[in-house]
Amino acid sequence: MNAELVGNPDFGFIKFVLNQGERLLVESGAMAAMDTDIGVQAQMMGGIVPSVMRRLLAGESLLMGEYSSKRDGSRLQISPGIPGEVMQIPMTGSKSYFLQAGSFLACTPGIQLNTVFGGLKAIFSGEGMFFLKVHGEGQLWVNAYGSVVEHDLQGGEFIVDTGHIVGWEETVNWEISGMGNLFSTIFSGEGLVLRLRGNGKVWLQTRSLGGLAGWLSGYCRG
């Protein structure tokens, strides 16, 4: 399997070349183009219960497309639903990653997704309740809204607005909280933040979908 990332950082797009028997799991609705000798089947990644949990709690698709090739050299091209950068993360099985719900784009077989609860403050504030924990061995592709900015934490604490997080390595300890007390978190408009501590990589996105929605709402009022 070969994957070529094009269009970064503004309008990321992935061009795959699959050989006979190779498979790829893709977020629902992300297929842009493919050869006629590629087949697709709907799959519940990890089974019924994990798939339903991801759908209900994290807003991910219930079903994913499993694409497989009937010959060598078949082309498959996928595109995320939001404009921005796509990124490939090689996974060796030695560590897991946490992703913002909505950042998952595609993966090879052997990788699993689980839903992780963000805490009670997240529920009361109405955003960022759940994340995805990704583990296993293979290749993972994620998407961001805007460009991806990588930070290498080496101790200390790093504070990130939940709307700007893409993902982080499991070696980073994390806690979701408000910028102040619960009242301020709900009514100040600042939302939630992730308090990240320890050592490891953190990926941010330069734009926030929540910020875009708030900006557009000013033009949609009757």
C-alpha cells in the first residue's frame, strides 16, 4: 500500500494505491474517487458495542467503509469533510494516541478505536465530552481544521483550548477543565481547556469549528 498526501496544509487529500488483498478502513463519506476494481463493505469497527458508543458519545460514524483491492495498483482517493491538513501517524503497537472526536480519517486493519470520557465539567459546559483512544499496529491518518502545529512537551504544563486539539501521545497526562470555576466555564464563552503534562507530542489545529460556528451564527440571525 502506498499513500501520498497532497493539498496540505489547506485542503488535504490522500491518494492511495492498493495491491491485491490490501484493506483500508475509512471514515464514512470520505471516499472521493476510486477505481472500479476496488470493493467496499460497511463495517462496525471493533464490533457493535464500541461502534454504537463512538456514535452516541463521540459523534463518530456508526459504520466505516472497508475498501479492498482485487488487483495490484488500484487507486483510492479520500478527502475529509473539513478544509485543512491531513497527517499520517505510523503506529508500532508500543504506544496509544488520543484524538479529538472528528479527527479520525482512516487506518489500516489492526488498529482499534475506543471512546474515552472527558469528565463531568465537559458535560456541564456542553462541549468536548469524549475523545477517541487509538491503539494497535499499522498506519493511522487524521485530519485537522486548518494546519497542524506540533508541540513536543518536555515536562511542565501546556494548556490547550479543546476546540484546537487534534491529538496527543498517551505518554502525556491530561485533564479537561474550565479556565476558572464551573460558572465561569459555562457562561464566560471561553469553554474548556486541556491541561497537558509530562512528555510527548501534542498536535493542534490552527482553526476551531466551534469558533467558525460562532462567527457564522452572527450572520444567521433573522
